[in-house]
Amino acid sequence: MKKNISKLLILLLILGGAVYMFQTYSIGEKLGRLVVIMGNIAHSLQNAKHAYEDVDISISDDELRDINISKISREMKSSLDKKRELIAPKAPIGIKADEVRAEEMPHHNKLEAKEAKIVKLEDLPEKFKPLKKYLHEPFRMGACQICHDSNSKNPGALIQKEIQDICYECHKTRYTKEFDHAPVKDGKCTDCHDPHQSNVKMLLKSDSINNLCMSCHDRKSTSATKAKKLFVDMSLETKHKPIVEKSCLECHEAHTANHKSLLKLDAKMDLCLNCHDDEKEKITHSKFKHGGVNTSQKRCLECHDPHATKHKKLLKKDPVATCLSCHDKEVKSDEDGGMLMNMKKHLDENPNWHKPIKDVKKEGGCSACHDPHGSDNFSILRKSFTKNFYAELENKDFFCFKCHTEKKITKQFITPQENNITAFRDGNVNLHYLHVNDRKGRSCRACHDEHASKYNHLIRDYTDFNGVKFPLRFIETAEGGSCAPACHKKFEYDRVNPKGISK
Amino acid sequence: MKSCTYKKIILFITLFSLSLFAGQTAALKVVNPSQASISEENIVSFVVEADSASVDSVVITTDTNEAFNIEINPKRSHYCKSINLHFGQNSIKVVGYKKNAVVKEESRDVFLTSKVDKEYRYPPQKYNKIYFHNEENEKICASCHDMKVNEVQGIAFEDITKSNCYGCHKNVTKEKHGHAPAVNWLCTSCHNGKVGIYNQTDKDKTKYSVPDPIGEICFSCHKKNKEEWSKKQFHHEPADSGRCNKCHNSHSSQSEFYLRKSAWELCTGCHKDKIEGMHVVKTFGQKPHPTYGVKDPSRAGKELSCISCHNPHVSNAPSLLQSSTVFGLCSRCHKK
């Protein structure tokens, strides 16, 4: 009897289990599907022979004639060309100044010279001795007659009144580009070149190219009232490398050029990026571009001086002052079309500044966080951050943690030894953790103003929540403080005598 | 000549008596609320007009025997007092005294409605809704109160007591959990004077009406909810029709999430069949699964309630369950 009951119980259990399994894992449904699949297989096996049929794809001769092949090929070509235009990079901008100069060099015909009266080197007047390194070819040959008159009343006089006419007699390449160097325009070749000999290439009248240029273009030598543009002060601390290491002619043409200021390429951008190709990548290809370089009038020269300045990176002004020269008003953002805040006003009104702005020399000013040439992060930040009010900050490579320790937000309780991690704590409870690492993490910017604030610790006066500005009402005490923002009512904290606001 | 002066004297006397009659203020008059009015907030402002010549003190007594004494002085004509209400009918007496003798007695019946309790949701027909903020009433108040809205759109008050609304309405935000726009006195962000499809009758009656349904205003801040909810399959009716304020008190509340009552009480207010009887599985011990009164393991520090298993707004599971599988639901608390 007992055995029977136990058997019955086991049977019931198995049955119950089967029903449960049947329900939870929906075996019925699966069985049904299996039946359908099997049916399909059987059906396809039965009808396999008729699965494929021949398809008629022949084209009649008449049809072929109607197709205008030449038209098709023309269309194809034009579309291909368009594609090629898109794919092919634009011709690189290289300066081939040396080639140009080579063409300009005249070849002297010695036979022509022989006909003239040759003056031997030892017979030259004393003022030409000792001879210098580079000699003008007619001078070296002793063919003084090419330029000077020997038959007239006063021997030694020039055969022509205008010097340029004599020069252009041999140097036949006329300077015909858009802008001419003033001495070239006036035909004063001998202002720069010595017609006989020099120790410097190109028969220059000075000991180097730069010194020759500076003999006229030094800002110090001229009165301040003259146009500033044409004069440079090369005595300043930071100098543009090409000028120091090579010469002015790295960027400028000596005689004539198609670009303003006798530049070899467009001064606003192309010329600079010809060398600075690392910035070129940023400026042209980054996701977020700085209007200051991309859409401004003077492009690179908006912030940089191409010759020499007092400031690092050849900036025209102090790093922060450079930025504020544009951001002293609300500026339209290229990023989203919104208006960027008047940063100068913000900094003027709020005395507590973020360290990189406050300690410009050590930290680098605005460009410590923003990349002025463009970036793939919003607000041209050098590293990523979040625009959202709520954000998970833990284990994310956010920008703030480049300088501020991540422990600030990850340690829930702080031992006395670690007190330097954060001052925002109630006893040993880390209130940063509570605000940032809890279920709803809040962005640093919810409470802190990353630029400047009236309050200590860069606490904001207003936090922006969905377009509404709520005051934080932060009050600091000796060992703590209190906040009464929109998020909660007035809560106090104290590092020494905890107020117990862990909940 | 004589008849002329006679006529003049009669004219003078009649004019004088008329002016006396007109100039004579009532000894005591309750300006607000009017008799048989409906209140939606648990506080009503009594505005009493009293003449110091005939009344020297006014006592307002509620039906719970709370009494408030107002001293009448000759410099003022109107006096205000906020009176707490309980749900249903409140009979409030206003009595004017002169040297401890009753001069005049008035009474007001005010019905406090509830958005949750069916008992108090529909007041008897004799009651009418109070519309306070109209030109006529505001003229009376303007002698003492600044009746203009001094709120800057989108910027909260640094000092909330500077808000012109604060003085009379401060009681609406006194509860433990305060809703940010309310406790920062950004009143006009909801009280925009517009009406919705459910409160067309309020149109043009008050300056600060709130549209019903209020949903769109809520979603202007709670954007994420709108996004997420629209993707879900099942919706709770009040949430779906945008009547958030049915369950939530948009000013302040004693309960979490600004609920008008604790979650369990709130739900069972409508779903009365769930109060008793067999809700959820019957276990071997013949006891049903508890729905309240024990700790909720899925929400640390909170008590078990309907919202432990049900999502009060939206869900992809039938019965608005928090999880679409039985295992997923139970394992929220019963871990291993």
C-alpha cells in the first residue's frame, strides 16, 4: 500500500514537472515549428526537379541597334571624371622658387665681351681690392664697358641714365607679377645689389639676407607713425624659426609676387600650413572647428604674428588675452549655431578663476583645455567630456580627471590619511561620491563652473537644468558648508562634526 | 424764492442720506471664499473685510475647533488668514465681536476635493470652484500685496521669499519632498494661464490656470521619460493621458516621488479589489505574498509596495510588471 502511494506520488511529480516544463519552455510551440520545418523539407524534396527553369535572356538585333553605345560611354566618362575629381587630391602647394631663379640668370656671351675693351683685374681701381667672394660676371671678365662709358668726357660714367635700364639689358626677365617690391618698382636695383662684387650670394650689399631686409624694415629704426605693417621688430623674445634659421626669403619674395606683402603663397593660411602640416590636419579635418582660424578674416594671423613677439607660440598677446580679444562679446558658435558666452565679462565679474586661466604661465591659459586649432570633442576640448546633466563618470576618460584625481568621486568613505582627496565630505562620507557616483551620476559642471565663479571651489551661482537656472545657494563655513539647490532642500555638511546627510 | 430754498434743502437732505447709506461699510464681510466653494489645495485663504468702528476683533473657527483671532485696527480694511482644510466639507465660521458681544456672524462651506479618493473627487452640486486671481479680487489685495508676477522666466529666485507668490502660497511647499520648480517659486512655468481639454471651463476665469492634462509641461523637463515611455507597449491610463498630477503633487508631498499618498495607498485608492483577498501567488503557508509592511529587497531602505513589482507608468510586460518574465520579476528580490 505504502509502495503504491509513493509510486503514485513520484508519477504525479514527474507529470507536474512535465506540464511545468511544457508551459515555461513552450515545448508545444517548438514542436509545432518543427512539424512545419519537416513539412517544408519533405515538400522541397518532392518538387526538387522543377526548382530551376531556363530563362530567356537573348536580345534581338533590333533591340541592340536601339541602344546608343556612344551616348552611354560618354555618360559613363563624365560620371567617372566627376568621381576622379572627388577622389584626386588637389595639387600640393610647393614652392619652387629656386627653379624660378635659375631661369632668370642671364648667360653672358663671352664673344660679345671680347669685342669690348677688357680691363685686367690688376688694373682695377684700388677701391675694388681685395676682391670679394662673389663677383658680378661683367666685372670678373673686366668688361667694364658693358655698363660704363670710357669714351665720353668723364670716363667711368654709366652708359645709361637709369640703372635699371642697364640691368635689364642682360637680366631680361622683367618683374611682372601683381605686387612689386618698392625698390624694384622704382628701378633701384643697386639699393640691394652691389653691381661689382660682394661676400654674399646674389651680390647683396649687406652681410646677410636678413640684415639687408632689416636695414629698411626694422620697426625700431622708423618712427611709430609709419605703417606698422611694413616693419618688424626682430628683437623680441619669440622669433619665427625660418627667419632665424634660414632667411626672410623663406616666406617672402625679394622682387615681385602674386600675393600681398610679397608672399610666396596666400598669407592667411596656405603659406603657414605649407610647413605646419600637423595643424593643417586639425584645422581642416577636425569635427569641431574654431571660427577663429576657419572663418575669420586674417585666419592664422588673427592670433599669431609671423615674425616675432613677446609671447610663446608667436601669439600676438598673452594667451588668455589673445582669446579674449574675440571672446569679449557673445560670439556665434560654428558648432551648433548657438551663442558662446561673453567670456571676458564672465571673468571680470567672477574673481575666482580656474587654475589654468589664473596661472597662465604655468598652465597655459585657455588652451590648456581647448585646442584653438580644432578638435573632435565639443567646445574644441582637448579631451572628451559630457554635455549632459546626468552622466556616468566612473571609468570614463573624462577631461577633468587629467588633473583632478579620480579618487575624488570613486571613494565612498575617506580615511583621515586620505583627507587631501576632497574637502567636500561630511565626516568621512565623500559627498562627491554621493553626487556623482550614485545611481544618477551628475556631471561636474552641474555644480562647478569650469571657468570662473564668485564662490570658492568654483561653485556655480546657477545650475542649468533643462534650460532653467536654479541657484545653488552655497554658503561656506569654516569646516564645511551648505547648499540649497533645486535638487534638494538646504543640506549642511561638516568635515569635523558630521551632520549625517549620507541619505 | 422761498420754494426754491425749500427744494434745495430737500435735495441736500436726500443726497446726504444717500451718501451716508452708500458710504457705510458692512461691519463684517467675507470676501473670499464665496459660500459653497471648492478648493483643490488643502489650504484656503480667508479674506475678511471689517469696519473698525463696529467690530474690534474677528474669530475664524473651523469645524475641527481650530480658532484664529484677528485684531481689527482702523488703518486696515481687509485681513487675510490661511485656513487648513480636510477632505470633504469644511464648515468655517467667521464671527465679528465688539466689546465681546457678537456683532455679525457668517459661515462658509468649503469642499476640499481629492484627485485620488473617489469619495472626495466629485463634490455635491451646490459647490462651485474658486477662481481667485481675477482683476476684481486683485484690486482688493493690491492695497497690501504686490500682485504682479516678479518671476524671471528661466531663472529661479536666489531668495525665494522675494517671490510675490510666496507670501500667500508658501504653505504649498512646506511638505518634506519639494518639487524643484515649486520650491523655487517658478510658478508660471506650470501656471501659465492656459487650459487643456479637460478643464475648458476654467478658461479666462483665472490668470494662473494650469492646463489639464498637464503632461506636456511635465515632459518639458522630464524629457527622457517621454522618449522612453513612447517606446513601451503598455501604458497606465493616467500616465498615458498626461494627467501626471493625478498621482503626483507637483508642489510638495510627504511621500516619495511627490506622490499624493504613499504608493500603496495611492494605488489601492483606485484598485480597491487589491486591498484584501488573494493578490499574487498563494504560498504553501496559505498566506498570500505581502504587498506592504515589509522591507523591499529590490529597493534598499524602502518599504514593499505595489511599485516594487509594477511599473506605475509603462511596461513591456502585461499587468505593467517590472519584468517581462516570471523569473526576472521574482528574482528582483528572491536572489538564489
